Amino acid sequence: MVIKNVNLETVCGVTSKFPENEHIELAFAGKSNVGKSSLINGLMNRKSLARTSQQPGKTQTINYYNINNELYFVDLPGYGYAKVSEAEKAKWGKMIEKYLHTSKMLRVVFLLIDIRHDPSKNDKQMYDWILNQGFEPVIIATKLDKINRSQVQKQIKAIKTGLEVVEGTKIFPYSAISKQGRDEIYEYIDQVLEAENEYAD
């Protein structure tokens, strides 16, 4: 996949109506401070289009990035941040659920998990929630550069166990610093696009 142009096209808040896009959507979900903005920027080859925040839990909108006029990256609000009120969390939860439930063009949900830690209760909840909406999440294990190479397989196993993943679930370890894992994710996205184009034909 070669990124030629990127554009933050639509930003939706709690009361916004979601856009009816013509291109497929790939959504990114993950706990606050799991490195979601860094991953999206890395995939888009941009330094700071997806806003990284010093304050986790700051992204309260669903952001649609038009990629090459052929697909959208959809950045969902981070979850599980302690300093946000329960009412606020519930609002974001409803917004994410509504998006997963109503988007006609959503094809893949990437769920980001910090490779250093076992999945949290919130991670497991989000994984099950995505499954319940009819999607099989693709896991991106972030912060790969923070662990030794010898620990990678052990940590991936811990993610699979903690989430009780569906057999055959794809897991891509990723480093925002070295961009290790990016080519594999691009390859996967290319396959999704190919399948979509074949279906359209």
C-alpha cells in the first residue's frame, strides 16, 4: 500500500450524524494511551495528523481520514481512562456501539493492545463487544520496541489467552518508533481492498 494523499474529512461528536461514505472503512479501537494516534500517523506516513494527546482520554470524537480516495481510517475514542466521568464513558461507549452497529462500509476493526501487559478488563469487554457486532477484530500489539525480542511470542500468547481470541485471529506486533509491523499491516489492508474490489466487480 502506498499512501499518496490523506485528509481528515469528517469529525463526529456524540450528537453528530455519521457520514454515509462511498469507500470502505477500517476502524481503530483501543484503550487511551495504547498508541492509537501514533499507529494511525505511522500508517498514514504523517507526523501528527492524528492528534496524539498528552492527556489520555482526550479524543472524544470519531475521526474519519480519507486515504488515497479509496478507503477511510476511522479513529474511535480511546476507552478505559480513569479520569473521565462514568457518564462521559457511557456516552463514548454508546457512540462507538452506534458506529459499529450502523456503518454500512465498515469492513475491519483493528483492536490495539499494549504488548507489554495482559489485556485489561476493558480490552476484553471491547473485544467481545466488537465480536457481538459481527466483526472479528484484528489485533495490533503496540509498543513492540518496549520489550525484548525474546518476549514477543510469550506476550502474544498472553494477549490471545486474555482476550480468548477466536481461532485464526490475526495479530500484528507493531512499533511506532521503528515502524516494525507496518508492512504486514499494509499487506493486510491491500488484501481487504482487493477483496472489496472483486466483490464490487
